[in-house]
Amino acid sequence: NPNKYNEDGTIKRENKDRWVKSNKYIKTQNELRELQRKQADIRKQNHEELANYILGLGNKIYVEDMNYKGLQSKAKETTINKKTGKYNKKKRFGKSLANKAPSMFLTILDNKLKFNGEELY
């Protein structure tokens, strides 16, 4: 894709042509897609097992309300640590929340409770 780059190596923003993907790139893309699918299946299976274990302990389940979207987003303001005088990082819990998928777990748990005629508190 030589027409997609400037002379200094940066990508041209104004060029809207389609990217030409090599066969090796397409193969790597498919491998990544398969790994992510397997990871999602394992995550869902673990959530199902944990929900079954929790339901074995009791049927009244209380959960704290959390704003997961807010935890994923970066901090808007830059703050300075009072002890060290260094800037605090703006990074939050985006990747770890995506890997653990707490909202999906609560959905699975709620569906299992509704099947038994109960609800999530």
C-alpha cells in the first residue's frame, strides 16, 4: 500500500482507498480471531460454572451497583500525587474489565435466577 503513506512514513489521512491485505496478514488475522473466540468461550464457561456454584450456596443474591463503563474510561483530569510530586496515570481498568467481563457474569447469574423464579438484588 505505498499510496497510503506519506514520505516520512506516516499514514495519509485523506487517502480513502481500500487497504490491500496480504495472504499472510489475512492468515494472521484469522488466527487472532480464533484465539479471541476461544478465549470468549472459556470466559463464558467459567462464568457459567461460577454462577452454578453461587446458586448452590443460596438463591438470594445481593450485588453492588457498579458503573463498568466509567471504570473503563480514562480519567479526564490530570492529578498530581502529593507524596511524590509525580503525575498520576490516567489509565484505568479497561483491559482487565474486558478480560473478566463482570457484566456478562451478572447477566448469566440473573438469567439463571429468573429461570428459578428469583431475582438479583
